[in-house]
Amino acid sequence: MISKDAYIKDLAAPGTQLPSVAVVILNWNGRHFLEKFLPSVTGSGYGNMQVVVADNASSDDSIEFLKNRYPDVEIIQNGFNHGFAKGYNEALKKVEADYFVLLNSDVEVTKGWIEPVIQLMESNRDIAACQPKILAYENKHLFEYAGASGGWIDNFGYPFMRGRIFDTCETDNGQYDIALPCFWASGAALFIRSDVYGQLGGMDEYFFAHQEEIDLCWRAQLAGYSIYVQPASVVFHVGGGTLPKGNSRKTYLNFRNNLVMMFKNLPGSVAFWKIPIRLWLDSLAAWKGLFGGDTGFFWAVCRSHVDFVMWIFSKRKSSSPQLKRKAPLTGWYKGSIVWDYFFRKKRTFSEIIEGK
């Protein structure tokens, strides 16, 4: 693997100016995360970086803390808790940079984490978005649930990653350390070209939170761009900082938003038969949860289906016009991750995709 020093040298060639990078942290009552992780961000060492905290109407002392401890950090105050999608859309209207980095407040970055990603994206203008390798903060040898080493999606819309399949997070042994195109990049640490973000209209605000970055990357691919993961850059993510895993609200948003995303981005003739299958698979999961004693999960899935149907008949469905792409989408698995994981008992990305 190329060293981080080599990436810095490439970017800082004589007569060149470093691309401007805005690291934008969306915050909602996350003062404790800012205190813990902001020092790693401000100490990143990239020569043309600004750090911005976009606050989603926090009720804690986040703003006062930032003003007292980090006067050089720009603060953007949203009037309401808009959620992840609209919160970033509103904030990024006020930020100017070549690249935006959407960074969760519960992420610890490593020295020189920016340079490998920017060098990769500068080498290929077709790369719209990229993520670093994301490991678990509490167990740094494991891939992290919400990021791992690049997002994929299966034939029925279920997302998974290099390094994480459902609840199985692999140990990082360097097996996914090659920079490759993928289907989606994690919103926990998402690098994206600012002009592409504007071209795509930002994230879909109906999503509020969860899977909006997958939808954004899907639309970017449909527009002809590529999505990458650059494992030479490493960050550590706590995860579940706002809505912990297993939360009924989180379950509802994940299931609803995934269906909306499929309806928006699949060709109509394909969505016509895939979405009913997906609804059936979701229902099986819901009933399994109910018989296992998880009534919250059951009702969250039921509500997600009802609201998805209501969304179809609303005007929201026309807010994201279908884009056309001739080349195949990268990071698209033509099989069923549900079948492979639960019935064939394949637990790792390598077993499923590479047949190992």
C-alpha cells in the first residue's frame, strides 16, 4: 500500500494548490462527541481544510462549547432538527469548497486521512464520492457496522459492505485494503465533490435519516459517476450515536427509505416485480421478529410499508427524476444476500462475492 506521505507529496507537487476541503460535522446534542473527537479532526494536517459544525438546533451546550474551545471552527446553526438529509442540505448551501466531507460527530480520524482520498479523486474526475476504511472505535481491529470498506447492494435492495454482512462484522486483516469502486459510500465519512452534490440536488430530505447516502450514490451512478472506497484512509466510528441499533424509529426509517429508494431509482419495469418480492421478504422478517418477542420491530416494519404506499401516491415521488446510465452499476450483487447469509450460511463478503 502507498504510504500517506506519498499521497501528500503527490498532492503538493510544485506549482499546484491543494484542493479545498470542508469537513462538515452535523451535530445534534452531541457535545460529548465533539469534545472527544473534534481534536483529531482539527489536527488532521491537511493544508487547505476548513472545519464546520452544522448544528441541528441542539438543546445542550454544544454551541457554547465550540465558541469557547474552538473559535476557529465555523458554526452553522439550523433553526430546527432537520435530520441528516435536510440538515446537511441546508448547511452545505453556506459552505464553499472543492470537496465536502460529511463526517459524523462520533468519528475519530487518523493523521493524514484526507490526502489518500483526495489524491484518488483528483486522479479521476469521474469519481463523485469516496469513503475511507471505517473501523469500530471500541474494537479497532473490527470493521464498523455502518461503514466497513465500501458499500454494496443486492438484487432486492438490501445493502451490505466489504467487511460487514448483516450483523457479522469481520476482523480487518487487510483483506479489503485495495481501493475499488463500490455501490455506495458511508455517510459516516463521505467525501463528495461539491459540484456533484449540487448537480444531484443533495440528499432526499424525505428520508430524514438512514440510507439517504445510498440513494445519493445510486443517483450519482445513474448520472454517470463512480463511487469508491479508499482503504489507505482510516477512521474509527462509534456508531449509534443518535439512534442506537435496534431502535424502532431506526428500523422504520431503514425499511421505509429502502423501499422509497428502490422505487425512485429502479427502472419502472424492474421495480414492478422486485418491490413486491421485497415487501414479502420484509414481512417475513417482521413476523420472525414478532414470534421472537420483538413487537417493536414488527410494528416498525408494518408502519414503514404503510407509509411507503402513502408516499407512492403523494407528489414526493416526482421529486427525483429517473436518470439514465448505459454502463452497469458497480457494487451491484445480482444474487440475494438474504439467501446467502441465512440459508447458505455465508458470513463474509469474500465468501459471497469472491466465492472463497
